[in-house]
Amino acid sequence: MRMVGRKILIVDDDKEFLKELREMLILSGYEVTEVSDAKAVVRTVRITKPDVILLDLRMPSISGFEVADKLKSCFETSNVPVIAMTGYYTLKEHVWLMNFCGIKRCLKKPFNPLDVIAEIENIVGKKNE
Amino acid sequence: MSDKGMNASRLLKRLEYLLGKSKIGIDIIDSRFNIRYIDPAWKRIYGEPAGQKCYRYFMGRKKVCPNCGIVNALKTKKILVSEETLIKEGNRPIQVTTIPFKDENGEWLVAETNVDISKIKATEEKLRESEQKYKLLFEESNDAIFIADARTRRLVDCNKKARIVTGYSKDEVLSMRADQLHPKDIVRKTMKGFKDQVRGNIKIVDSQLLTRDGRKIDVSISAAVLNIQGKTYLLGVFRDITEHKKYEEILSRDNKVLEEIVAERSRELLRTQEELDKAKHLSGLGLLAATVAHELRTPLAAIRTAVYNIDKKCKDPAIDSHVNSIENKVAESDQIIKNLLAYSRLKPPHYQTVNVCELIEECVAGLKDMFGDYNVLVYKKLLRSDRCCIEADPLQLKEVFNNILRNAYESFASKKGKLSIMMQSRGSYLKIIFRDNGCGIAKEHISKVCEPFFTTKSKGIGLGLAICRQILELHKGRLEIGRARPKGTIVTMILPLKWVPAVQIVEKSRIK
């Protein structure tokens, strides 16, 4: 049984993808905030206080790693779990970098939408326990 | 005094003035050595004669000078030129011209003009010195020097060194011609050089000097043309270059070795450059692969999510098959990206002992399953299993075999053909030859088939053989692809039996 009303922040520079992902998450009963500008992430997190952040690692202005690092270094945002979404990086290869930035999980594009939900539930469920 | 006397006296004054200016002394002396006249310049230096005899006045002697010019001149009645030194003036040399004459009374007198020749004497002395010096230079020179008549080529002089080196005496040399100084085989060439030197066209000729006892000495002859009293001579300085030649030989040998080393280094550099270029190409490819992977995977992710959303929103069985198709194609695209990444991130082999025969059998079986509807006769001539165990990465080798076999199968347009696999052991290498009679590779494509992204097929992105080649290179092996006769393709794999650590190779090439 899914907890309805969980707030998810999705960050990606591809707006179409963002739109479809948002639609998919809303269909699954989540409350979604979307950000396409990596620079606006920290501010948005402070305002919306999401339960989980889905973060693209490769973005034009700032990389996802940098965003994750900024979130980690800020007291208000450091506790929000981050799930990375990437087409190139894999957790295996960048385990140190991901650990360093506080990234808990990594989804490899093009992922199955059900996997996203599974990951979110996995993290939020653990947090609740 | 009469007018005439006045005139004579003025004339004398003028003469005395002129003589004084030109530094010529003049005096008149009679046969009894009395000084009849003396010019003022003498008087200024020697004082008034006051009845002194000439030998007393000029030379400070008590007796007539030995070889007195006055006595001789008066005896012969001829002009006499002699040289004297003035003792009173620190042996200043003078030239005395003694002119006998008869005065109006019929008495024989002599007039003497005295010219200072100290400067001439000094010059003569210097000349003699320098002549001696040059004579010494010539005689004591460390090089053999010969002087020959330019026209007759007869030798006219030689120095000490020339005599020592050749063993000839001076008389012998003087009876010889320049031709006789050189061995017969090179005399023509040397004499041509002689001619050129006389004409002043060239300065140095390399030749040999033939000694009295028939030895040959390597010499370089530098020449100078001398013109003495209308005759032309050639002065040849013969320098022994035996040692020089020896050094030259050593030097040229060293040079050769050096050149070889340099050439080897250049070759190494070239190889390194090639490898570097390849690496650059690969890193470029790696970057490309990473970019393509990310750029394609994000839209693929969007497509996948969109399809999910469509499926969720309209539960219509009519679109199910279409949704499935899209899902499948997205998965296929993802597979292509995976291959691309696999190629760009090919890792160093994980070495294990591999039985190549077994690996080939396994791959052939797998391919037969995959191409079930093909009728292909596979002929295998493999080595005994104990002779085909090598150190390699089994997974990477499998990838190579699969790629080559798949290519062979795909080359059978009519779905039937022959494929032979042969193994040979070649010293520290294993050779595996795959030969098919499929459609073959066009001549112009042979050199490109191993390039990444080269393909003539409708499917795939042309990485198969590029991956194969890279895997073999990682194993320090080789992949060769050629055309078979009358048709088909031959693929030759050369693999080292043992793992070759990179460091060892470097050391070997250094020892070379």
C-alpha cells in the first residue's frame, strides 16, 4: 500500500521527460514538484521540503553531483534522500563519488517506471521505520 | 773675390744645403789623405778637420785604413763604391762612393759622397732573419713539403720531413718527378689534381705518398703556386692523414651505429605516436559513447515513461501490441548503447588458462543454434586439447569468436556455405584461421573493416570487428582479415600462448 501524498522533487533538464515523469508519479499518487534548472534545486528543496529527490546527474549548468553535494552541505536539505537518474554513470563505477555526495540509489535510464516507484518506496519506507 | 768666385761660392752653398737636406755627406781628399774640403754637416758632428788626416778625422785611426778606398780609386782611376762603419758614431753604416778626379792643377784627388745606409742595413738584416725563419719553417715543418716545377713536374726541393717520410735523400728527390711520389694506381688522379692546383682551381687533393720502400701513406696535399724568376713552381704540403683516416673510420662507424639508434628511436617514437593516436581516437570514442549514451538514454527514458502513462490512462487492448512494440524497440536501442559503451570501455584482459578448442566448439554450437535455418558445413582442424591451452580472458575471446563466426554466417546470402576453422601452433603464438566461402569483403573495404562504426550491413553500428581487434591488441595478439579465393573471407587470429606483461616488452626493446 502506497503512502499517498508523498512529496517528490524531480530535477532534469529534459522538459518532456520531466513532464512524463511527473505525470507517471502523479498517476501513482505522489505530489510532484519539478525543477529543470539545477541552480534552483536547493531553494526549491528549502521551500517544498520533499520526501525524496529524483536528480539527473548530467545537466548543462551544474552537474547532479554538485547539486547533491550542495544539498548535503546545507543543514535544512541534508536529510532529504537523493535518487540519481543517469544515462551514463553507474553506481558501480562512481561509488565513491556518489557516496561522497550522499546519493543513496541510482537509476539507469531508460528505467522502467515501476522501478522508480520501487526505489522511492524502498527509501521512504526505510526512513519511516 | 771675383764675380766668378762669388758665383761658385753661392753655388757651393746651395749644393751644401741640398746635400745637407738629403743627408748625403761630401768631402774631397788628396792622395796624401789630407782633407781638402768637408761639408758643414760633417763639421757640425766631427768639428773642424784642422789638418787631420782623413783616417784620423773620420775613423779615429792612427794609420791608413786597411783596404782604403782612396788608395784603390786613385790606383784604378775608377769610381769605387764601398761600405764603411763610422766607429765614432756607434758603427753607423754608410755607403761611400769614391770618385777620383783631376783638379785644375792636374793633381789627382778623390771626392767622396757618403750616404747613410743604416735603414737599408736594418731592413736587410730583417730580411735575412725572416728568410732564415722561413727556411726553418720549411725545413722543420711537421708536414713533408715538396717543390716541383709546374711545367716539367721535376722536383726542385724538399724539406727534412719529406726526406724522413719517403726515405729518399735530397739528391734522390732532386732527380725525381712529382709523379713518382704516388702509387701507380692513383697517379693519374693525383696528377690531375696537380694540374688543377697549378691552375689554382683547387687547393687540397687527397692522395697517397709512395715511400722509397714501397709503403703507401695516406696524405692530403695542400698546394700553393710560386712564381720565382719567371718560372712557376708548385709547393705541396703533404700531411699524413693515416691517424685522421683511422679516426674518420671510427667516427663513421660510430655514426652509423648512432644513426641506427636514432632510426630505431624514431621508429619507436612513431609506434608510440600511433598508439597515442589510437588512444586519442579511443578516448574521443569514449567521450562520444558517453555523450551518445546520455543523450539517447534520456529521450528513451521519456519514451518509456510516456508509454507507461499512455498504458495507464487508456486501458485499451487495441493499443497493447503497439505499446509492446515501442517497449521492445526502446530495449533494443538500449542494447546498442550498451555495446557502444562496452567497446569504449574495454578493460584489460582478466587472464586465466583457457582451452581455446573448447571455447571454439562452444561458440560454434551457440552460433548453430542462433542460425538454426542455415545449412553451413563447419570443418574444424583443431589442435590436441593439451596444446591449445593459453593464458587469456575467456569472456573476451568468446566475444571475438562469436563476432567472427556471426560475420561468417551472415556472409552466406543463400543461407548455406562452408566454414573451416584451423589452428596452428607457431612458437610462442597460436594461430587460428577462420575461412568461409560467403559473399566476402569488397577490396576497397578490407582496410576499413576493423575501424569502429564501419559497416555495410543494414543492422548494427559496425563495432564487431573493432571490438575483436581491440581485444586481440589487449592480449598482445593480432587480427588479420583478407579475401579468400575464389570468394569468401579469411580471418587470422594470432594470440600469444602466455600472458605478456607490458613492462617486459619495454625492457626487451631496450636490450635491443
